[in-house]
Amino acid sequence: MSYPLRRLLVFPLVMLGVSVFVFIAIRLVPGDAITAMLGTESGLLTPAQREALTAYFGLDQNWFVQFWRWLSRVLQGDLGISTTYGKPVMTIILEHFPLTLELAVLSMLIAIGIGLPAGIFAATRKDKPSDMAVRVIAMVGQSTPGFVVGLLLIFVLSVGFGVLPQMGTFVPLTEGISRNLAQMILPALTLGTAFAAAVIRISRSAMLDILREDFVRTARSKGLSRRRVIWRHALPNALIPVVTLSGVEFGYLLGGAVLVEQIFALPGLGRVVLDAIQQRDYALVQGSVLFIAFNFMVVNLLVDLAYAALDPRIRFETK
Amino acid sequence: MTGLLSVRDLRVGFGAHPEDNEVVHGVSFDLGPGETLAIVGESGSGKSVTAMAINRLVDFGGGRITGGQIEFAAGDGSVSDLARAEENMLETIRGREIGMIFQEPMTSLNPVLTVGTQIEEVFRLQHGMTRADARIAAREALERVRIPDAARRLTYAPHQLSGGMLQRVMIAIALAGNPRLLIADEPTTALDVTIQAQILGLLAELKRDTDTGMIFITHDIGLVAGFADRVMVMQEGRVVEQGPLDRVLDAPEHPYTRHLLEAVPHFSDGKSARRDGARGGGARTALDVEGLSVRFPVRSGLLKRHSGNVHAVEGVSFDLMRGETLGIVGESGSGKSTTARAILGLETPARGRIETGDAGEAGRPVQMVFQNPNASLNPRLTVEQILAEPYIAVGRRIDADARARMAGLLERVELPQGSLARYPHEFSGGQRQRLCIARALMLNPSVLVLDEAVSALDVSVQARVLDLLVDLQKEFHLAYLFVTHDMAVVERIAHRIAVVFAGQIVEIGPTAEVLANPRHSYTRQLIAAVPSLERRHSAFSVDTSAIPSLVRPVGWEPAPVPWAEAGADHRFRAEG
């Protein structure tokens, strides 16, 4: 059986493990869903009303029964009803995920588009002023917290120059590409900055290692141009750590970027999960964590497949 | 200038201040078309740096040419000074005019590109071929270096080919541009002796059939004896002697050349085997191995089903006396190191018996010295800590006696006084290997397993370490299991030789007997492949037969191969 198929077989096991973990963790947080849902008005409930509500959401059963009921519904594709929104969890996730996905993709494009060329550029000019400059920029980019970068970008571009609308009601990609991108570019840049800095650092050091390899010397002895030596011979070998890093970062971003969503008032998945935890919205927390875990596993699988595509020595069948 | 290459007073330095850090100090030589120059020297002699200064690859290793000229006559008749050439111009010289073959074929090819791609790109760049034409040319190039099934091999990645195959691919790449000068930097050092003979055969053929000039860099003067026209001996960045091959070999003028010629162990068909045999009346057995088999399971499929075994070692039997050396020779993958590891208890035998004569004072009668002294000493430990480790391993205290033993052993292996507080990096390669030997002797073992223990050392250092081993053997009555691929070394150190092929001993007996009168076809093949000064005018043939696979289905048992006697204590496997 091929490696990707075997990996897919592991998926359900990991999902089950994640489900159990989240199920218990969220219930260990003090407070209950009904109180959180109704806020101060929960004091006005009669014990009977409270009981009825608890029973409606199935919260009167013991944990095993609750988990079993939830799990059997999940297996039928039903993630349950959110206590805060009063809507199916799946609907809520699907409403907010496109934004998160778009943000993650844009950040990664920015990170790799800037980071990879910059890292290679720095590696081929090791210890020259241009390399030093790239390294300082990468260091600053990586050590500055994202929200500082975000606030700075808002201030400089929107307030200072009056370009780019910064906030307002979110416009989905499907309802106007340019208006959507105008809203997304700042948050994507904010996330992409630290991401790009990490890509610069890792691609520079991977490239430096590869440029010292014997086979690069062989490539030069053939009379290949400097450009071909770097792009055709060295780069594919240097990409593996870059792919690893990008995969992990991208996986995290698919779980939502709470801070940046908050700063730019974007209704992404990160804020949904944060609110759900505060509201003890058990079904929503469980459903979205399961969804995030699934995405993470898909990304990991894609990363592994990318390894095999990059390096013929990685043959999964023989593992 | 009339020839192909004329190097005058070449100086090369490294680092930010190359003038102050010069490693090649004024080297001059000439090379004509079709001529082969051997540059001989030990590590640090500047031989590789000199060669890589010619096509200026030295620039990429942090080197700078600080003086001199490298005049090269290109194919179009123009002569240029490569020492002053710009990088753009050098790119037109490399590959097209000057091809290069490197020492390590395993690391010198790009692991993520197929060998086809790596050959084709030279044809496309240097001859302006289309992709389809380049593919045909690449296949022909592989056929030229005798790679069977060339069309299919083009699609292989380097890791799918053996070292010998890869070095042939390297040669195909170097020849693809039809260079007028070929630089070969220790092209066979990393290869087995039979594969080495094939590569040398290919290069000799090339020399015969074309007028390509060749620079062959080697530490082994015997290796080039077969086809070099001229020899240049280097020491510490200077040329100490150069001249026609026969003149330098037969009447060396410089003491260092004479020293090199003496230090390199020359294979002489058993004539220089040791005569101080330990067998005979009263010899005690140090090690007795009977029917040893080591197998590694091969697992496949989803459930990791046990589908077969690699029969790495199969039915190996021998005994070893105190004060005796048994040389185990064979090619990489033949099971010699696995045998050694099983004796140390590092591999679990599938079957067989390993008995040691003495339990040894610490219950550890067998100790080991590894090939690479740089990798087998922890760089963060001082010499004292390194020597203390065997004691700690058996739970002994480091007391005054232990310290006295350390000091005594260090003196015995001729390491300087006051070494105890120093770190491994402060010692030379030879000194580090002495340190490893001292460590192995800490527990007063009866058997020392030496796995390619002198292979990584320069020839003159190697000779001194071998002398030390012989002295220690006599003094402590040690039994040596000496695993090596080097026939000339084993001839000098071993009393008896076991020839291993495909996991089995095919021939075993006294060194002089086995080497002078080999009976098994593989032993003969092995001996025929050893280059030597005496055989310098005989040609090597190119054999492309492959070694049989050692993977067998579960439950497979080898058919018993009868032994044939060839004299007292000299046995070999009968061949069908």
C-alpha cells in the first residue's frame, strides 16, 4: 500500500485522540455553557428553565454519554449546534474558514515570495554588506511581535497616507476581488512579515550548507553558469527545510490568527474559537478544533509528499 | 609555450589575507597533449589545491591565487592565463576544456537529479544539443564507460547506483565536454580495490585512445605507476621532485620521495608477509568463531511483514591465537565489518558460537579501534576522560592506579607527555588513532578488532601506526582481527588471511600461502586488482560483473559448500 494511503488510515485515530482531549479539556474549564450563554440574565432563570435548557443541549448526561452522542453525530457529518449562535457548528466554520484560508495563503505567498529569494541572495553573498543587511532585516522581522507590525502598517498606510481602507464590513473574495484584497493585504503583510523572516533565515542557512557540498563543486566544474548552479543544483536540495517550516507555519495559520484578526477586525476562525471557549460553547470548540486538526494533518501529508517530490532518496514505500 | 598547460610559480592562499596564509608556494610544471602527470603527496601537501587552482574551483573554497601563471592552450589555439581569468571566461573553460573527476563519487553527484539529467546538461551546454540529442549522447557516454543497461540507468538517481558505477558516471560527465585536460583528484580512493582496477582501466583506455592530457592526483605512488608519464612529488605546498615516471620511481633523488616509496606498503604477492607466526606449540586460543551467521530482516508491505533476510554473514568460522593477526579482506558490503561487530556483541548473531579464550580482567576481552579517529573520539572530552570511559563502563573507580595506567599507555603509544588534559582536536590524525588504540587497551583485552584502523591515515603515518601495532602485539600478546580492504597493508600485518565474499569466507590460510598461491577465483581477482610498482606495466581489464544479492526469502538456507584443502592450514571453498 502506498505511503499516502497508509497516512490516511492514521487520520481517524488522530482525530479521535484530539476529540477526546478537547472534550475533556473544555469541560475542565470552570463555568457552564448556560450561564455563559445568557450572561447576567442567567440569574433570572428558574431552576426548571435551567434544567430544560441543559437537557436541550444534552448537557445533563454524564461525559461518556455526551461524548458518545457527539461522536456518533460527528460520524454522520453533524458537528452539533452552537449554544452561542444557535446555528449548526459546520455552518459557522464554513462561514469563517474561507477568510482564514485566504489569509494563510496570502501570508505564505508573501513569506515565500520575499523570504526565499532574499535567503538565497544572502547565502550567495555571505558576509558581504548585502548579506548583513538581509540578516538584520530578518532578525528584526522575526523578533518584532506581529501586532506591532500590524499597528505600524495601519498607521503608516491608512492614517498617514490615506491609502487602503483599513476596516469596515468584511467583503468576501467572491463579492469583489479588489475590495477584498484591499482589506486583506495589511493583515497578510502583518502575518507574512514574521513568516518571511523565518523563511529568510532557514533558506539562507540551508543554502549555505548546500553550497559547500561536493556536488555543487561538480556542477561548477562542468562550466555551468552561476545561475544554473544555484537554481538547478543547489536550490532543490535546500528546499526541504523551507518546506518543513512553511508547512508548520501554514498549518498554524489555518487554525486562525487571533491577534491579527482582532486588530484588523476580521471574522476569522481564530476569533470564533476564542469566543467559543469564553462562551463554553462546547460543540463549537470541539467541532472547530477537530476541523483545525484535520487541516493540520492534510498539510502535514502534503509536506511529506513534497519531500518525496523534491528528493528521490525519500521513498516512503521502503520505510 | 608548446604544450597544453604550463604552470609557473603558482602560489595559492586562503582566507581574508591569502598572502599570509599560503598553502601552495611556487609550483611549476608543464603538461603536453596526451600526457599524464601524477601529482603525489600526503594530505596537506597542496596537491588538490594545485589542481583546483587550474580550473579555479579553488575560488569557491575560499582560496585565492596570489602569484604565478597558469597558461592553458584552448582548443581554438588561443593561450590564456587562467590565473588572471575572469569568472565569465572560466565558465567557458570548465567542462569544455578542462574536465574534473572527484574523490567521493557518492557525494559528488547531485542527489535530487537523475544521472541522465546530470550528464545531459553538459552536452546541452557544451555542444548546444537539443534535449533529445543530449539524451542519446548521454546514453552513449554511459556505454563508453561500460555501464550496462545504460538507457535505464539514465533515469536512476545517484543513490540507486553503487560507488563504482557513480565514479563511472562522473567520468562520463567529465568526458562529455570533450575536454583537452582531465583532472582526476584521487578518483579511486573511496572505492574497493577491484572497482579501482576498473576505473584505472577506463582511464588508461582513455589515455590510449585520445590525446587528452591528464593530471592524476594520488597519495599512493603505486597507483599511477601503470599509466603516468611523469610524476611530481609534493610536500607542504612545494614540489620536491618531478620527472619521468621510471626515473622518479627507480632512482628517486629527493629523500622525501624515497621516504614515500618506502612508506607506501607495496603489495608483493605474499613475499613481505610476517614470519613471526604465533601458531604452533603452546599457543593459546584468543577467539574461536564457529558457524557465525548474521541476518537482517527485510520487511515489506503494510503490516511490515517479514519477507526475507539479508544474509550479511553466513557460516563464518575461524580461530585466532594470542599474539596472532587475522586479516579479514573483502569489498564493501561483503560482511567484514558485520563480522567484527558481531564479535563485539554489537550485532546479534542468527546462529553460531563466539568464544573468547580469556574472560579478560574486566570481563571485556574484546575491544575495538574504528576507522575514523576524528569521528570516534568525542570532541568535548579531554584525553583523560576518553581514557577513563572504558573503566567507567565496567564500573571501576578512576584511582591512582587507573591514572598510572593511562600515563603508561600514552607513553607506550608515543603520545607527548601532558596529553591527558588536552582535547582530541589538538592532535593529528595519526596521534588520534594512537589515542583510540590506548583507549582500547585500557581494559587489558586479549583481542583487538581493528576495523579499517589505518585506512584514513596518510601513508607515512600509516606505516608508523602499523609498526606500533606490531610492537604492542608482541608486548601484550594481543590477538588482532584486522578488517581491511587494503591488500598491501594486510600483507604486512597479518599472519593469516580470511577472504570474505558475499558474506562467506571463501579462502583462509597463512598470509604468504594465500597471497602467493590463491586458490579461490575471487581471491585471485582481488589480488589481480591490486596496483603495484612491480606490475606497473600490466594493464587492468574492465570487468562489469555484479556482486550477487544477499537478500534471501525467509527460511532460505545456503547449500553447504565443501572446503578444499590447499596445504597445511590453507582452505578454500570448492567452486562448481
